[in-house]
Amino acid sequence: MYEYRIKTGTPAKLGVTRNGKDINFVVVVRDRKECSLILYRKGSEEIAAEFPFTEEMRFGDLCAMEVGNLPIKEYEYNYRIDGEIVQDPYAARLAGRETWGVRIENPHALRGALPSDRFDWQGDRPLMLPYEECVLYMTHVRGFTKDASSGARRPGTFAGVREKIPYLKSLGINMLELMPVYEFAECGKKKAAGKHRPVNRCGEDRINYWGYGEAFYFAPKASYSAKGDPVRELKELVRELHKNGIELILEFYFPERTSPYLIRDCIGYWAAEYHIDGVHVNAQGVSVEDLAMDPKLSGLKVMSEGFPLERIYEPGYEPAYRRLAEYNDAFLENARQFLRGDEDMLGRMVWSMRRNPSRQAVINYMAYHNGFTLLDAVSYDVKHNEANGEENRDGKSCNYSSNYGEEGPASVRKLERLRRRQLRNAFLLVLLSQGVPAIYGGDEMGNSQQGNNNVWCQDNALSWVQWSRRKADRDLREFVKDAIRFRRESPVFGRREEYTMKDRLSKGMPDLSYHGRKAWFGEFEGYNRQVGILYAGCYTGAETCYVVYNMHTTAHELALPTLSAGESWHVAADTGRETQAFYVKGGEPRLEDQKMITVEPRTIMILAGKKDEAD
């Protein structure tokens, strides 16, 4: 039988660390409260041994104990602080939550697991892709593959996401963001069922599907594991993503008053231990300034609602590697209003599309988990959250959406076609912007949440991605794939430098310009919903590109700027085409009229300036 050897530990690092053959335990205990280390045999809720922290083991508010030659694979642990069983907030792994949707009653049922075998990274390192090269895909580990339509062999797990790497790669995605993957409690305290609060399998009124709230931030979620080893399976996912040129961004939500030391240690731990490429953190409750200035995180991307750049960078300093990115709803609000044809939105929209600061990137999206899916944004005027049990009072009331004449699924073909055109327009607004385009998982295949814009408590088909096989959805997916490819192959989009709208290199035209019924004269009166944007090829060494937008309900004529001698305008893409909106490269039709173009209602067209073929 194992004979425990106890001595004073080293308080250098919180949590559990190895010291040769010995294990060092360090925990924060305030106000000199009594504290002891509890050891359990692996898989058991019965206490195998308990050792109090002596005065010699206290270092301020830290208690440190070393257990000699402990067979780490055979034990789990907790602490007893002031008589209460407490789990280690720095636990690298938790036992007891291996099954999703089970509420923990016994405090001994949830235990810290000791560090396990080392992982062979096979030379893996974070990719550090420039933001301007990235196309982001946002999803939820469980919801991405849980539905049977996903065809995943291990649905709802890290392994399930790994199975979909070929799909993401074929789509053109090279940056994946996952909602919380750390150990959160999806089932909280038990509550009585009420008239509007149906009890689910957790035995409480609602489930925390998204994962926001207090959590064990150092431990990957055990119920996201397919084979019982979440640490290894998440590392395997990261390694496989990197092999396929895809970065991994993890979302962390820290409630206000979370220890800034825990936040700093947590982000640093995930960067070092899991090789993640970046984090998306909430600005409320987090000092994004500290994360941005931490030299240990200098290669880690950090995304948040905003950054105090004047306190992070010295005046005039331009980072060689942009690692910060603004992540908020500004683009979404402008783009959705412009898409549905609201007045006085044209100027705001073109500003949002060209915005590309030099010291931070911007993340541009038209849908994400908090709000309507993209299909629902063109199918519903109002939210429909009755299933959440709050009489439709939760969730955003202002969604900048439109049903275009009928609430919910379209019953007539004409309305269905209009909505599909608006989806194509929406994707181009995002993918032709200068920031980092972001796609909410499932939008590229017309996924719907039936008008629910706040599915945080829905662990069912409402929140899971429905991998539709309808022809219309396949066509949309192919359109998105073509649009991403076009962006990648066109140097005028996703640039490192921001457009100046000036002829700064004396090329005879500005790098970017706006056009209306007269060339070189943009018309931005409040009633206008149409504009032509010219991206000068002489500034990129590529073809000149002219994108014409008309979000009005009537057709409009726009002038075509004159190209260099020997060049003419060809149509590269037209969202008015229900299938194959992007023409095959080399087969783009030449416009007959090279002076004016008529743009149909609610249509975006991409024109390319190509050299005329010799007679």
C-alpha cells in the first residue's frame, strides 16, 4: 500500500506541478482559514487520505504542500477550506463531468485530476497567420456535429470537430473559433418547474449550453471528449488543425471580479500547453491592456470588444505583427441595415467595409451566436424565443432583420429566391470587406434557429447545426466557397494597409474611389442605397476591380470608370444569378456597354478589368 510522505511545498506556481517524482499542490486560502488536501483513489468519491496545511506550509494567502513519490495516475484531489469541499480553480483536468447534462450533487463527485502523460506535438507550433490572410469560422463544439445530419462518428466532441477539418479546409477556412471548451457547469442548482419553465434532463429549468459563467478555466471540458481523455483529444484537434493550416481561437468568458492573476495565468497556460493561436475575451472583467502588453503572449492573437491603443502602444508605433483585433457588433449593425435597404446607411457601410487600422485588425461578421442566424435575419421581423421559458422577453429586441413579407419559412418560391439572394449579398458584404471576415457556423448552409435569437439554454436541434442536403443549401455553400476563393485570389481585398482614397503613388487615380451615376462622384445622400467601389489594380499589381452595390427595391444605373487602353470590364460575379453567381475564371463575360451598367434590385456585381484579346 502506498505510504504518503508529506512536506512543505514550493509556492512558486498555483495548481499542481511535478517536482521530479513528487507532486506540489498550491492553493489560495484567504483570511488564514483552515485548509487541508484531500486525496481520492481514481474514480472514487471516498476520501483516501486528508492532510492539513500546517503553518510552515503557508506563504501569505498561499498554501503549499508536496506529496512524495505519489503515483499520479491512481489519485484525484480536492481541498477542504473552512469545512467546505472546494475544487482547485487551477485544476488542469476534472473528473466527474464526463457525461454531458448531469447535475453534480455530491461535492466529492467532482475532483481535480493530476497531470498525466506528456503529449507528442510532433514539432507543432502556433501558425501566427497574418490577420489579413484569415477567414474565421465561429462555432460550438457540441452543436457543430451533435445533430445526426452531421454524419460525425463522434458527434458533439473534439473528435467530431476534428472529423470536419476537411470540410472547413474545402470551404476556405483557416481560422476556427470555438465557444468555451473549458470545464463549465451546464447544469446548475436544481429549481422547481413553473408554468413557463419546463424542467429538462438536468433537473433544473434551463441548461447552460453556451458555457458562460464561472468555470474551471484550466481544464478542457470532459464531456467534449469521445474517449475519456479531453486533454489529449483537444491537443490532437489543435495539432491536426495546424497540419491543415487552420488556426484555433478559443473564447473565454470571465465574470467581473475574476482574479486578474488567474486570467493572466489561464491565458498563458493555454498558449503554452495547448498551442492555441489566439483568444477571444470579454472586455468587461478582463484587463485587455495587460494581455496585450504581456511579453509572454507576444505571439498570441487577442480579440475583444476594443483596446486602449493609446496605453498599449507608444505614439507612432506600428506593430510588425498585428495580434490585436476589435470584435464587436458595429459591422453587423451597419451591414444588416444596409442589406435591408434602410435610409442613410450607405456612408456608414462603405466606411465599415474599408476600415482596416494599422495597429489592430477588425473582425467583420453579420451573424454570430448571440442573435439571429443569417437565414433568420432575412426570415423574421421579430425574435421567437418562447421555447426559452421567459415569455419571449429574453434576447435582443433589435435585430436589424426583415422577413420581406412573411414571418418564418417562405411558403412561396418568389420569397424564397429573394431571401437566398439576400444571403448571397450578406456574404459578399462580409467577404469583400477589408477586415477579417467571420462566418457563423451553419450560415453557409442556410441553418435556422426558427427565429430564436438567444439559444443559450437550448441543447437540441434548435441550437445544433443542421447539415442540410437541400439543393438550395448546397448552392449557397458553393457560393460561399467561391466567394472565399475570390477574396483569396484578389489582392485588393484583405490588405495589410488601409486604403487612403488618395493617389499617393501618382498613378493617376486613388487606391480606392466611389462612383455613382457619374464616374468619380459617389452619391451618399440619405435616400441612396447604391454605389460603385473601384479598387485600383495599379496599387496592387493585379486586375482593377469594380464592385457595384444596389440594396434598393428598384434598378439603378451606375457609371463605369474608364480603364487603361486595351482593357475592358468583365462580369466576375452577380448575386442576381441563383446558381453559379461566380463565373469561371477566364470565362467572365464582357460587358457590351463599357460606360454604364444597370444593377438590378438587391444585387451586388463584381466587375474585373481584363485585357482585351488580340484580334
